[in-house]
Amino acid sequence: MFAVFGLLALLASFVFFILAIISLFRKTGKAKIQFSLTGILFAVFITAVALSPTTEENSSKENVANDANETLIKDTAVKTASKGLEKQEDKELEEKKRAEEEARKIKKEKKEAEAEEKKRAKEEAKKIAEERKKAEAEEKKRAEEEARKIAEEKKKAEENAKLIAQQEKQKNPDWNTKEVDAIENGNLLLAIDMLRVIGDMPEGDFIDSELVFKRPWNYYGTTITFSGWVDVVEDYPPGSDSHDVGVLAGIGIQTYDGTIVSFFSMVPSGNIKVGDEVSITAYPIGRTEVDNTLGGKFTHLIAVTNNLSQ
């Protein structure tokens, strides 16, 4: 810097020196002042030269300055690079953080979705299990109901078959032909059961009552119509032994040929009175001896009926 200033001072002193010579020839009166300025400027030049550093110093200073500049540039570059690297690292860190956050979010959503799916699958499995259990229970109940129904139908069929067999047996009882006494042979109950099954009394045959009296076992299970006059008629009250077994009335007649026939009736006597002439259809079941009020015994033919409206 001093060297430049000294060079300018030197140039200016040359200018003023030339002007001073010109003024001296022209006698303008300014030559003295101009010579003075030339001297001052030359002195300034000398001073500047003295103060100016040498070339080595300049080089050293320039080298120092260059080194400083290079260092500064390097530091600046390093700082800039460091800042850029820091920014890049911050950006990468931010990206990494964002990626981790996104991955964590996706993982969380996936976990929640899996949990929801697991919960839904569990609920669905529970629902299916409950429906299967309900269906199995209903099927079991239906099967049990069907089995019970089949068992009831089977039981009912067996009972019906048994009843039918029993009714068939009752329709065709195994009459006791060995014991003729109707009170002892059990044919009374057989006849009552048979009539309960049959219901309506079939139409009777007209057979000589004396023949029936003589061999009643030949006519068991055969409906015979007996005609004659009523000697005895009485009804049995509820609760009596006769009423309990199904005999509601007792009627005795003497047939036209003199045979005494006693009827065990399963229906009340109605309007029948002693002395009435009647025809009664019944099943003979044997004979029995009856005490006479006048003494002695009479043998009666015993028959069972459920119809006195003939």
C-alpha cells in the first residue's frame, strides 16, 4: 500500500517539477511554489519507499495471507461441508425417523388388524361352535323326540296289538266246560268281558231251552233267545259286589217248557216287571242251584245279557 502511495507521490513530483520549469521560463511567478510541492512530493515518495516492505516480506505476507485464505476457505469448505453433511445427516435422520415412525405405524396397524382379525375369528368360531352346539342339541332333542315318538307309537302299537289280541281272546274266551256251576266256573266274568268287547248283542238262535239246560257247555259262546214269564226282577245298587263286576240287574223267567232261566244283566231292568212275558237273548254260562223260599232247591240255567229292550 505504501509503495503505491509513494509511486503516486513520485509521479506527482515529476509533474510539478515540469510545471515549475515551464513557469520558470514563462516567469509566471509560480515556479517557487511548484518546486516546493515537487520537493514535498519527492520527500513523500522517499518516506513511502522507506516504509514499504520488501518483496520477501510481501511474499511472506502474501503467503501468510494466502495460507490464511486457504485455511479460511478450507475451514469454510469444511464448515460448509460439515453443515451440508449435518443437514444431510439431519435429513437422513429425519427420513429414518419418519420411516421408523411409518414402520411403527404400519406394524401397529398390522398388529391391531391381526388382533381384530383374531378377535373376529374367535367370535366367528365361538358363534359357529354355539350354532353347532345348538344344532346338535336341537338334533339330539329332535332325535330323542323322534325316538320317544317311535317308542310311544311302538308301545301304543304293542298295546293296541295286545288289546286287539286281548279283545280277540275276549271275543272268543276259553270257556270252562269242566265245571258246570256258573258261580264257580268263572264263565260269568268271561261273558261280561266278551260283551264289553262285542258291544251290541248279536241276534239269538231259538233253541229248546230244555236242551240248553241239559248240556249248557255245548252252547257257550252262542247267543240264544229265551222266551217266558218273569218270576223275579231286581236291580243291584252301585257299590255292591254285583254292580262292581258289571252286573246291574238280575231277572228270572220260566220258559214255555218250564225251564227256569236266571239272567245276569249288564244293564238296568228298566220297565220289566214280574209277570211280564219277555224274550231275552243271552249267552248261557252254566247252571247253579238256588234255594227256594218254600224249601228245597231249584236248579237254574244261568245266562248273561246286555240288552233287555228286545
